[in-house]
Amino acid sequence: MSQEEVSLEARLEEQEAFEPPESFVEQANVADPSIYEEFEENWPECWERAADLLSWEEEYDTVLEDGDAPFYEWFTGGELNASYNCLDRHVEDGAKNRAAIKWEGELGETRTYTYGELLNEVEAFAATLRDLGVEEDDVVTLYMPMIPELPVAMLACARIGAPHSVVFAGFSADALATRMNAADSEYLVTCDGYYRRGDALDHISKANEGLEGVEHEVSDVVVVDRLGDALSHSLGDNQHDYDELVEEHEGASVDPVSRDAEDMLFLMYTSGTTGEPKGVKHTTGGYLAYTAWTSHSVLDIKPEDTYWCSADIGWITGHSYIVYGPLALGTTTMMYEGTPDYPEKDRLWEIVEKNRVDVFYTAPTAIRAFMKWGSQYPEEHDLSSLRLLGTVGEPINPRAWKWYYKHIGDEECPIVDTWWQTETGGMMITTLPAINTMKPGSAGPPLPGISAKVVDAEGEEVSAGKAGYVTVDKPWPGMLRTLYKNDERFIEEYWDEYSDEEADEWVYFPEDGAKIDDDGYITILGRVDDVINVSGHRLGTMEIESAVVGVEGVAEAAVVGGDHDVKGEAVYVYAIPEDGYEGNDELGERVIEGVVDAIGPIARPEEVIFTPELPKTRSGKIMRRLLEDIASGNELGDTSTLRNPEVVDDIEEQVAGD
Ligand code: WT7
């Protein structure tokens, strides 16, 4: 580094607050700070601003219906169709030749769908689904990687009022079966395979294996041929080729069905404290209004932009901020099939340069990987088209924030650190990029109209600097409405902790720890339940534990998250071998395999530690905190209250020994 660069680094390191550049403020969608007051004074009618970004077939009568809280309803009486809002209205407005989706395949192929073309294909596929027998309110499962047919299928479902349930392509066959069973889903759209680091990956075998685990009859399966000759596959009895069906239905016109604002748009399964994934239900009006509003106000998306969120559509980030929010605003949204280091570690920057990307949204884990690879990769490219950067999924450490700010944004792009969840539908806590000062590491204040607080165990707001729990004590349009067919669990999981049912005061509990500064900025500290966050992906420790104890030779296990410098957290398994088995490498390998088979490669354990006993309290509870500290290499606190303190040294030695 030159002398000049060294002093620049030093200055950045010390700087704790950053102002949005004037050039950004001048052009921003939302730049007037009075928005906070406006929303506060005019709540809940303020949310009309979000609803106004959509085209309603039938105007709503009431903004918020809270008579049956916490089963809130938004924009009641309103009717609309999400696919109409994402496609037809832009075509009618003269944007038929604007790119809607620009796709980059891993091997370098590209495909562009204009709004006109996307609408045609969505209509053809919607007609296909209807012909196969899909009716309004039937759940269609989509088990697909990052190929354009995934958003096509989502919008085709939305067009005919069939909720989709997207299962992340990296999830296992078991995970697919569990989700199809839970949703009673009789239709599946999948593909033969896709590319990962240049290799053709077989996906259809996994899909077929998953189908074997579905307990009800599956009516039809549609298979996209992504790989052509690179992978031959044969279709089963009720399986159809996507291209053939779409060709047959080319030119079909399918009227978008009118959906009630509260009708389900989709289901998304996510991990919780118990082993059973939760089917988060999102609705048509509130969700779409909320994702359009946050895409407009936080991501500052304009129709003429090329916008890129590098998440996978299989997670909520991709649903809200690759598909629904950006397309509702009529912008060009990018999709990339592959990994950021293929063929080289500059792949993302090459895509940004080539497509002149304006707004880029990614996860801290990716930024930490870029940092590790070095700034020479972005430096090889012209990134001057970028106007705004965003992060999501996990806390971002100030060092990674500053690296992103300097090496990707050239100190000219604001960064939004957006805290939200599958359940919230869209962003909740973040700065507004043209209005607030940025403080690296702190997500920012709650968005206008969002009543997020940091409270102690009793529900009292904590004082500045103290740690507590995030709560939200007013509803918002993008919130989940319930857990699919499980209202009881919905209440238990999210509302029991802090609500006063008698007083009809309902408080949403996201299960995140946080602290608040005296200026109201919230710093998220991480999950307080048994959920771990690996590379911004949420995994339930109980799901992993049940996979581990399912492995022959394992008697008992505890799974925890330990610190990891790129992934944020990594999976650590502590296991007790069964009598007659030895805790050796072979068993360790089988444990890893068992977890990957049950959940998918994202849950692959970092380490499997065998121990004759797990540290337990006198009452027999496993001391998870202690296991987390051991995995993270932290100082251990007092272990004398354990029933079996002697096991701790033993375990520590093993972990340190590797
Ligand atoms: C959990 C939700 C939101 C879409 C991706 C993950 C953590 C999310 C941040 C952030 C700190 C964050 C929380 C949250 N999280 N964004 N900006 N700073 N933590 O969605 O799988 O539902 O996970 O991700 O712990 O509860 P998800």
C-alpha cells in the first residue's frame, strides 16, 4: 500500500458516521426527513402510500382491520393481482420493450426477458398450469435454482391465484418432501439440473427422491430442461417437459384473477426452534404493497435502473427483492445462476460492469469473502455505475462495512444495512439512504411507520447502550398472517412472549437480541432462540440434531452455532457415540453425510466433536451456551454449576487440537 492509501485506511477505520452524498440525495425517491413524522402522525393511513404504488382492481375500504388481533388484515375489501402489478400494467404503460429480467448463467450465457416477453411466457405457463388442473388456492411447489423459469412460474401461479411454495434448490430431497407434505401440495415444478462451479449438477434425481417421500398423490410434475445434453434425464408418467408445454400454450391469454388483498400469495417454509419448519403465509395486498414500498424508499429503485440482488430466490430475500418488489416497480432485475468465484473471483464485478448495475444488494458473508479474496478483484472493473449498496441477512461488522463502502462503492454510495425476516415480508430496521447518517455495524432506526423497540425480559424499553430484545408493537402490511394451517403455533411462536392478551395489546417477538443507541439506532446482536445463521441462511439446531441422532452409532447430540469469519456462524456438532461405536473419523463423516442428506449442503457441519458426555446443568439441561463458547474459542465462564464439569476440559482439548 502507498503512504496515501495507508492514511486513507486509517481515516476510514476511525470514522464512525457517514453522511449520504449530496449527489445521491438529489435524485432519491424519498429524501424528505418529514416522512418519519408523516407516518407517525397519520398511522395507519400512512400505509396508503405503499398501497398507492400498486394498481388495484377494486379499491380497499379499510387500511387496517385489527378487530381480531393478532390476525390483522390490511387493505380489506381491496382486490388485485400480483402478476398484473408486476407485468401487464408496465406493458400497458409502454414499457413492453424494457428488460424485466436479465439473467446470467454460470457458464456465461445470458438471457433477457423484456416485460412483453415475460408476460407472454407467464401467460403461457399460467395456461399450462390450468390445463394440468391447478385451481385457485392450490399450492404449487417450485423446487428450482436460479433460472428465469422460477420467477416465470411464481408469476404464473400468482396470475391464477395459486399460492406458490418455493423450496430452495440446495435443500435436500427430505426437505422437499416435508414441505410438500406440510402444504398438501399436489404440483411440482422443478428442473433437470444447473451449473455449480462449472459442473452440471443433477437436480432431478433429488426431486424424484423427494417425491417418493410425499404422502399424498402428486398430480403433475413439470421439468425445465436447463442442462440439455449435459445431463440426460427421462420423464416419469406424470412428468412433463416445460418447453413443450409452454410451446403448446404459446400465445395463450390468461386473465389475471382478482385476488382479495388478504388472499395468500405464497407460502415460505423457514426454520424455527422445533424440528418442524414453519409455513409462513404472505398475502397479496399487504405483502406486495410493502415490498414495493421498501424497494422504492430503501433500495431507491427506479424503472430505468438495473438492479441486482445477489440472493437466491429460494429464500425470502429473493422473493421480496429479486421478484416482487423490483418487478412491481417496473425495473430491470438481474439474476445470476452461479457462485461469486466462478470462473474467477471477480465474477460479480464483471456482471456489475457489463450490465451497468445501479443498485446492488448482498449479504455480509459475501462481503467478508470478497474482503478475504482482496480488493484487486473489484479494482479490475469499472463499478462507477453503482449508486447504492445494501446488505441483509446477518449483522455486518464495521470492518466489512467499510471495505464494501470503499472498494465497491468508492465512498460514493450509501449503504443500507437492512434488518428483517422471512416473517416480516420486507425490511423493518434500516436507514433511509438519502436521509439518515450511516453508522457501520448498526442497522439504523426503524423505518417510518414501524414501531420496533428494544426491551428487557419484562417488556420495558432498555436504556441506551443496554442489550435487550427486538419487539414490534404495531402491525405492518408485509407481516406474515399466520403459519399455514396452524394459528395456534403462530401465536405461540411470535406473540406469546410480550403480548397482554387481556388488554388486547399485541407485541410481535422476532427472537433477535439488540441494543439501542441514544439516537434510536438499533444494533442487532443475533438470534436468541435455537436458530443459527450460517452465511445469512437460517437453520434450526433441532432439525440438524434430529438428523445427527438418526445416524447409526450416535446416541445423543447437541448442535450449536460457533463464530466463523466468513460464514458468520458455522454448525458444530457435539455427539456421544452409542455403545459399541467409536467416535472416529468414519463416524464423523457419516454424521456430516447424514446432515447434508437431511437438510442440504448449507447445513454441513464445520466440525463433529465426539464426547462421552454433554455438559449438563444439575437439572439435566444441555448447556448450549457453553458449547457455543467452546466452538467460538471464547473464554468460558463459570462451569462449577455443571453436573459434570470434567467433560468441559475434555471437549475443549479436542476442539483446540484440530
Ligand atoms: C434473521 C432472519 C431477511 C432476509 C434474510 C434472512 C438475521 C437479517 C439482518 C441484519 C442483523 C439480520 C436476524 C433475523 N438478520 N437481517 N441486517 N442485521 N441480523 O431471513 O432467514 O428469515 O432470517 O436474520 O437474526 O431474525 P431469515
